[in-house]
Amino acid sequence: MKALSQKRRHPLAAIALLLMGLLLTGGLYAVATTVNQAKADTTSFSASDVEEGGKLFAANCATCHGMGASGTQDGPSLVGVGAAAVDFQVGTGRMPMQMSGPQAQKKPAQFNEEQTKQLSAYVASLGAGPAIPEEHLLDGKGDAANGGELFRVNCAMCHNAAAAGGALTRGKFAPGLAGVSAEHIYEAMATGPQNMPVFNDSNVTPEDKRDIITFLKTIEANGSPGGAELGSLGPVSEGLFVWVAGLGVIIAFTIWLTSRTS
Amino acid sequence: MSASSTAEAPFVPKTKVGSFTNFVDERVGGSGILREFGRKVFPDHWSFMFGEVALYSFVILLMSGTFLTFFFDPSMAETHYQGSYTPLYNVEMSVAYSSSLNISFDVRGGLFMRQVHHWAALLFVASLGVHMLRVFFTGAFRKPREMNWVVGGVLLILAMAAGFTGYSLPDDLLSGNGLRIIDGVIKSIPVIGTYTSFFLFGGEFPGTAIIGRLYVLHILLVPALILLMIVIHLFMVVVHKHTQYPGPGRNDGNVVGYPLGPVYAAKAGGFFFIVFGVLALMAAAFTINPIWNYGPYDPSPVSAGTQPDWYIGFVDGALRLMPGVINDFHFEWVIFGRTLTLNVLLPALVPAGIIFTVLFMYPWIERWITKDNREHHVLDRPRNAPTRTAIGVAGFTWYCVMWAAAGSDLIATHFHVSLNDVTYWLRALFFIGPVIAFIVTKRIALALQRKDREIALHGRETGRIVRLPHGEFIEVHAPLDEYKRYKLVGFESPAPIPAQPNEHGVVTRKEKRRAALSKWFFEDRVAPATPAELEAAHAHGHHEAIAAGEDQKSLSH
């Protein structure tokens, strides 16, 4: 200990200290981020899947994403985005993109399940990334109350507390989540499509993601306890309704009540 | 007659019911009151019934609200929800929110009552607003009703206060966000803002006191004040008697309509049940303020689509329209170590301040400009007061721009446009919208007046085309009957009053300003057709008819 304190003014002490600090933080970071490391793909993709996917990719996606998915001016590189990203973008019809715009719009899927799987296999083979989620995370049997809290804290500011969707800047928007499959919800959280941030496994654990899905599926299945929900858009649609329908009906009655005189 | 007969022999009722009612009547004088009020005459027009709608909504609010107080607990103590709504089971929340959820899910009829209460609140303020618009555009605020107009304005403010305090009670995320904005607005007031906020919330926002305090205001103070104002308002309606639309036989000295009893009272009573029925149907079939969606209040999350109820919307919209920075000009300064945030202070308080100041002062402004000190019991048709109508529409447009801005995010998503563009357009409309509205409205009003004049003078177009013997085509005009014509010619069209010297023979600068405003107010005018003009027009029409009939006279044309 004494030897160490005597050497503390050595010219190289600062460098040694810096090195130690860097090693420590780097090491800790490496340990911490293993949580986020791409998991081994549980969906078994066969070699023929990858091969067929490559052909589909070259024919349908390479115009923008480049041969080998290395990216061009018109589209980002897809190396390392993982099978989950492909399954989400292609499975919801957002890719191939219909037209350029503030963000890719949902539309009927252009590829069937088999082809989507092959494309996912191809892109997954290019580099490790988030995989298609396991079945038990999508069963909707988690804790809805916990999911609701997580949803309000992490998701509601864009997607609305009732998951009805909301506006973002310059024509972008967060879509409503009714009718979105559990798999796609999970994949969106894991890969952060469009303007959505990535909620990786250290932010929101797979179990928490399962709870969020449970919450969304519960409120969707529950329906609206108070009658027609008017779009779940809050006071604006309520105000519009009372002015147009409520006051409209009342005015019709006032005209009826006073119609037989003068 | 009756007085003399009672003096001779006291009235002896023949039946048991008769003797009972007579007993009561001799002590409280009910028949006298009934005789007085039962003969009050009310003119019939659909647009006169919005005040009634507001009154009935208020009665429904009192009834449904009383029910809700039986089950609501305004405590901000923390609890874990144990009720039957599973997506919130065991979630930490305040007792106030938990009891609101219990009213919604575990009290029989509770959700229905909550929804009746909330829909009635929205309808209450909406019908108040429409009632005030009707009063404004028909000139019903003129002498002797200026003070009643002010009472109405106070009622509007109280209704908004009642609405907002109630909106905040369930302590859900949506209402908590609303309170946070109010807190921000209060804190933006220079010097006293922070102190006021700490006083109101009992410390730093949100604290543990605010729900209880708002509850007292919501169920005690504000409704009591509203009730007081309603009494004053209705008392003045009885004193002034009701206004009426212009028509044959109607003037400032009479009221043409139906007596209160029995038909009108029955109609009004029936109308209460119609309003109740409409509100009950809305409450049964359409959800309002689904607090279970929003979750308990927590200062960190803010949901998309967070808006206040519609009547506070214009303030929220003004806040949304205000830029924080224009180029390099910041609206937030630190002066003597205190922050002055004009980007909150200006939009939150200035437009509302302007709207209510002009609203309260308008009867006096118009009286000063027009020098009209007469009593008015016959209303103006809006077209016959073009400048006033234009001012009203301009103000309403300004309000609507701010109102729309409160829903800018939903306009963007539902019409697939950029939120930024919506904001830019509304910012532009905030300044030019009222100007355009003023010009367009005034021109439309004048055009309608010209059309009225044309119809009064020449009759209505029948669509029957007649070819005269010399080849000319004319369309036959049918003359109006006298009742319809009265409506088109029976109004005043005041001319500008030039500046007048005062008693010292001096034309003051204020008087010159008034004269300039008077010119602006009445310069563009379409005078109603005079009897002489009507006479001339009729003679002409008659002459034309003769000319059409007789060949020789067509030479004279």
C-alpha cells in the first residue's frame, strides 16, 4: 500500500489511472450490454430459407437497400437489423414501401408467411439482430396491470393512453394499436420501426413486453365499458359529439316545440 | 269583482280538496303568485330555448352530482386498487381515483350517473355559449338588458370554473396533466405566480391537498354562485319581460306570445324531460371521460391526445399556437433573478382576457358609439345590424381558431396532414381569420339586406316566364303578403351620427373618436324600403302588368 502511495506522483500514474478507468467502464459496459446481445435464433431457418430469401431480396428489396442489403442512398443497410425487423416491416405491409413519405404506411402484406420467413432468414444471416420472439412471450397471459403502467410510462405519449394513436411532427404519426398482432407489437418494441425508439431487453425485459402485450390485448378484448368509445380520442371527440349530435338533437326538438305557433 | 264578492261573503270551498287548497292559499297567497306568473307572456321561437337548455342541464347536474358525492372520496391518500377492473388491479393510486373507478365499475348505475353528469356539463356550457351568441347577434343585450348580459357572462365563467374543477377530481392521468398546465400558467404570472401556486396546491405540485380543495369549490362554492346568478338572471328576465323578433303587431311596448300557464309551462316542463332524455341516451350509449383508460395520475407520463374539455380548449389551443422562439428572439427572460415566461403568460391569459373584457363591455361600447339610449324589446335580425354581426363573427372566428388549435394533433392524424403545417396555418388564421370573417360577414349581411329590399319592392320571383307580344321576355314577380313584407321592411337602419359639440360648444377629441367609430359602424347601410318607395314600386308593377295586357301601350316603353 505504501509503495503505491509513493508512486502516486509518478509521471505515468495519470495514464495508468486513465487506463484502469477505461478498462473498468468498458468492461462493465460489455457485461451490461450482453443483455442486449442478439439471441440465437430460435426459429430454425434452414439453408434453403436463406437462399430463397436472398433471391426474393434481390428481386424486391435490393433497389433501395442494395445488393447484399448493404444500403444505398434510398434505403438503409439491413445488416444486423435482425429477423424481427424484417418480420415486422414485411409482415405489416410497410415494406416494400408504397411511396416515399414522412413514414412507411401500413398496407396489405405483399408477401405470404413463407416468403416473409425466407426474407427474415436471409437478413438474419447477414448479421446478428433481434430475433422473432418466442411463442410464450406472445400468449397474452402476463400481468395486465403491470403492462398498463409500463404502457402509460413508455408508450402512451405517442400512442395515446388507450392505444388509439397520435400525431408526431411533420406528418409522422404513432399508429393506433387495435388489431395489431402480439408478434408485431413485440417486434416493434424490439426493433423500433419508423420513428419509434428501440425498447431493448434491458429497458423493457421480455417479460415486461409480454405484460404490455397482455394489457393491450385485454383492453382490446374488454371493449368500452361505457358505450361507444368515440374513437378513444379524449375530450376533442367528446366536445365534437356534444356540439354536433347533442346540441343538434336538442335544436331539432326546440324547432319542433315551437313549430305550431306564430 | 272578486274582491267585492269576498268582502260580502267569504269563499267557502265545497270539497275536501278545495278546503285544503284554500287553507294553504289563504296563508301563502299561491293563487296571487300564479295569477301574476301564469300570465307572463313568452314569445315562441326555437332560438329562445337555449337558456332553458342550460337551466335544465344545470338541474340535471345537481341531481346526478348529488348521487356522485355519495360515493366519491376526495382523498389523495395512496391506496392499491382492489376493484373489479383488472387492467388496474393492485395498481398504486389515490383514493380519489380509486373511488372514481368504483363509481364506474362497482356502484350500481354509477357509470351511467358519471356519464350523465359529464355529458350534462358539456351541454351546460355549450348551451350557455349558444344562448349568448343568440343574445349577441339579435341585439338582446341592449337597454334595459345590459346588466343581465353581464350576469350571463359571469355565469359562463362560473360554468367553466365548475367544469374545470370537476374535470380534475377523478385524479386520473388526463385531469392531472390539465392541472399541471394550470399550475404552469399560474406560475408564469410575474412575482405572485409561484406563491399563488404554492398556496393553491399546499406546497409543490401536485401535493396532497388539491383534490379536496377543488372538491369543496366544485360541490359547494361554484354551484352556489351559479344558483345565485341564475336567480338574479331569471329575476331580471321577469322584470324586463322577454324580447321578441320583429313582426306585425310587435313593438317595444308589448310582448306577443303565449302566457306561461298552462300551455307554456307544460311545454317547458316537457322540454326538461326531453333534455334529460337526450342526455340519458347519450350517457347510456356513448362513453365520456373513460378514466380507466388514462390510469392514475403520475407527474411523469403524458398521453397523446391530452386535451381539456371543450370549453377550456381555446386556452389550450392558444398555448399550442404560441412559439417559444421566433428566429433568435426568446420569449423567456430572466429579470432580477426571476423568470418571466411570456410564451406561457401571453397565450394563456391574454386571449381569454380580451374575449371576456370585450364581451362584458360590448353593450356599453355599442351604446356609446350609436348614442342609442332607448329601450329595445324588439330584436334585430342579424343581417339588419351588419357591423355588429360582423364583429360577433370575427370574435367567434378568433375563438374557433384557438379552439381548433387545441385539437391540432387530431386534425393532423385524421386529415393526414403535417402537425407543423396545421400549426402554421392556425397561427396565420389567428391574425387574419377575424379580419376575413369581419369583411365577409358584413358583405353577406348587406347583400341579404339588399335581397330583402329587392323582394319587398318587387315581390318574389315566381319562375314563370312570359313573352310579351313585341318579343320581350319577362319573369312574373308575385307580390308578398303584408305579413311577410313587414318582416323585410320593419327595421331601423341608423345613419352615422357626426361629432356633436358638448354643452360648451366644444367638439371633444373623444367625441371625434366616437363619430369616427359611428361612421365605421353605420357607413355601409341598406335602408329599408319606405312606404313611398313601396308605393312607387307597386304602381310600376301594376303599370307593367297593364302594359303586358294591352298592345297599344307597349309603345310607351
